[in-house]
Amino acid sequence: MSDIHNLSAEQEPVIGDKYELSDMLVVKDLKMHFPVTKGLLKRQVGSVKAVDGVSFNIKRRHTLGIVGESGSGKSTIGNCLLMRCRPTSGDIIYEGHDLKNVTKHGMRAMSKDMQMITQDPFASLDPRMDIQAIISEGLEIHKMGSKKEQEDIVIRMMEMVGLNPDFRHRFPHEFSGGQRQRISIARALALQPNFVVCDEVVSALDVSIQAQVVNILMKLQEELGLTYVFIGHDLSVVRYISDDVAVLYLGKMMELTSSEELYENPLHPYTKALISAAPIPNPTVDRARERIILKGEIPSPINPPKGCNFCTRCPQATERCFNEEAEFKDVGGGHFCACHLIGGE
């Protein structure tokens, strides 16, 4: 595993009373606002508030699931965690180091320890390279091992993700979608990272293939001691793989708790609506249960509502919801929620 203590001479550990040693990653008040410009002089006239004040912790060897509608900021959080997007403000503390203080050279070295698996494996795999070259590319960049050692790693990684190593000299177009996603997983894990962002890794796959890929991820987590951020739309998949689940809406965290608690006792009206929309394997139960249909579209992140971000679509919204933003707080037992209707307010 990579040694992060030599990443940047400018950086000092920030572990203290504020951060738990068991937490691999601590995110505090993360904001990612993209400027909106106008005219020849590119004058800024506004900001797209893709992520607007998000906080959470991830323990080692745990999985945090992030769910929400398209446009809620899920993938932006994933890119910020790996510093592919430099956040507007906020802290991202990885293993006691604040990433905003890490130099570009330090982040390059740190990429061995923090990897991403993307949604579209076909777009992320170079069609001109065979699988051997694709999986070993990171090893060559970081000068990890000889050619023979790199080939051995490729063979081992292909075996771990359920691919025949004899196919390592084939090209991406010769594989199915599920196989290409396994290649993406093998490429990300070849560098032996500790932390992996899984960005919609099963959303483009058939249901049966989704189960195979998720089971591979869980098996590798157990064997390699990985920590995941799992971004997804399918609540049943997120529930299956995640220890904790965060519900995101228009760049803000609506609810955060353990996976079991969230699905058994959802508190926020938006969470309830998401869960009611998720299909249940039993058709009789699925047809009989109450559906919560949200009206309207998700507001623009350029001009979000004044109060609670969800107030324009919430069936229970009050006047206070339209004028005052709800505090994201622990309402009991480590169950966090941002709603005026919860927590005795």
C-alpha cells in the first residue's frame, strides 16, 4: 500500500479531538460551486451549487452509499474526494491529512491509494490498448515492479474479478458490458488502493450482471480491506452493499444513518419518497403498498429554494420550510436528518 506520509512536505497531520482515528475519511462542510459566466469578458453572474455544505465520516473497511436523483451532486462529491475537482471550500481529511493542502505532485502519488471505478467502462477503456496494457498502465506510471511482475499482477487481478487471464491480450470491444466493468475494477485495484469511489458502477448493467459485480466488490472488500463510497440510483443495490447511506438532494444532505436504520425507519419526506418508488421483489406486496409521487422537477442548482432545498416538492412543507433552512443534525442514535418536522421542532 502507498505511504501517504511522504506526499507533501507542506502538509501536517490534523488528527485531534475533532477527528476519530477509526475514520479513514472525514468530510466537513464540503462545497463545490461552479462559476456561471457571461459575455466576452467571462464575467461571473452566478454559481452552480453542485455540492453545498455536505459533511460525513467513513470508517475503515466500511461502505458509504450515496443515493439521490440525477443532478443531486453525487458524482461531484466522488470527484471532490479524489481531488479531480478542487472544492470551493470545506475540508476533506484522508488518513489525518487535509487534501486541500496536498500539492499536485502529492495527489499524483496519492492516486495509488485512492481510486475510482466509473459508470461507463467502455468510455473509460482505451480501445487502442489491450487489457494487459490497460490494467498495467497505472503500474507503469508509478513504476511499480518489473514487466514480469506487472504481468503477474494483471493475471492475478483478472482472476480476482472472475476473468480468464488468457484473454488479457484482447481489446475492450471484444468483451461484454459486465466484463468491461470487471476490467475497470481490476485496473483500479491493481495499484492496491485503500479507498475506492464506485460511481454508478452497475447502473448500465443487466440485473443479473449487477448482482455479480456487486458480489465481486464485496468479496474484494473483505479480502483486501477496502473502504468504498458507493454512488447509485438503485436503493436495493445500495442497501445490499452499504454500511451507511447518505441521501442527497440538490447538493445537500437530507438524511444519513446506517443502511438498516434508513430502510426500516426513514425520517425525511424525500427519503420516504425514494424508498416508496423502489420496486419490491414480491409483486403482491409491491402493488399494495402506498406510493409517494413527487410533483414537479428538481430545482436548478443555480437558484435553489430559499429555505429547505426540498420544500418546492415536499407534500408536508410548511411556511417555515420555505423560509428557513433546516439544520442537519443527529436526531437520535446517530441518525442525522435535515427537516423541521423531525426532532421535536
